[in-house]
Amino acid sequence: MTAELLTAFILFAFVSSATPGPNNMMLLASGVNYGFRRTLPHMFGISLGHMVMVITMGLGLGQLFSLYPSLHMALKVVATAYLLYLAWKIANAAPPTPKQASGKPFGFFQAAAFQWVNPKAWVMAIGAVTTYLPVQDFNSNLLLIALLFALINLPSVSLWTLFGMALRTLLNSPMRLRAFNWTMAALLVISLYPILLSTH
């Protein structure tokens, strides 16, 4: 991989990881409701789960979807339904007690598995493999971009958790927290809009 291509990929990985999407909306809400430490498994699950997704995509899953478009459509339907369910869960999260939030944040394996029904994660993985992966030394370059994606993704998504924590003092009343959770749920639903537009 040339230095120019590597630089372009690093920029793509940062921008795609740091911009709003289902993962970041959920981390923002988790930062508010559970704090940074309890959200760490969620953040690591996103980064490592997406790394596995990029490798799998590079090894041929994208080709499978090209051969069977109905399989891709089925995944979109499942992903949309699951994201709507998560939006409902966020909107109806109980206000925290003075000590800590009720309920449990996403665990490592939940967050890793979530990447497979996250439309933005699919777009990021497909974009990385199809745009930035050279044909020469394909397997070694695939491992390189997957690893770099994880290394860039983790600090990028951490910013959303930290931002959520910073909002905690502003959301110290049950009414404000409920309004925030409903807003995050709405943004999560809105984040589906570009994916639904591409459905055909």
C-alpha cells in the first residue's frame, strides 16, 4: 500500500468513525447514563467487532451479496428492525439513581455482534475494502487496514462517550434525562434514513 493511499484511508477511517451514526449515538447515551468506565466494553466491542467485519468483508462476504441481492435486503430489514428496537430501549431507559444508572450498558460481545446489523458499519467496511484495498498483497493489506481501522476507531468513538459524560451535569434531573434519551432515540432512527434511501 502506497503512503498516499494509506494516508487517504486513515482520514476515511477517522471521519467515518467520528461522525454520527448508530454506534456513536448509543455511546453518547451510554456515557450519560453509565459513565466512561462502564461503557469501555461497549467501545472495545465496536472497534474489534468492526475489525472482524472488515476482514470478513474482504474475504468475500461482499461478493456473496453481489450474487444474492435478496440476502443483502434481508439483512437491511433485520438491521432496521433491531435499530428501532434499540431506539425504543434508549427512549424508555429509566432515570438513574444518585449512585448509578439502572440497567446495564452494552457488553463487549453485544457491541461486537451489533456491528453486523449496523448499516453504517456495513457502509464503512464496504468502503474500506472496495476503495482503499490494493490488489497487490491483498491479504496482508486487508489485515493492515482492518487493524488500522480498529486503532483509529477506538479513540474516535471514545470521544462520544466522553461527551456524554460531560452532559451528565446538565442532565441531573429525571425530566431532562428523559428528554435527552428521547432525543438520542430519535437521532438513532434518523441515522437509518440514508440506508433506507439506498434500499432497492
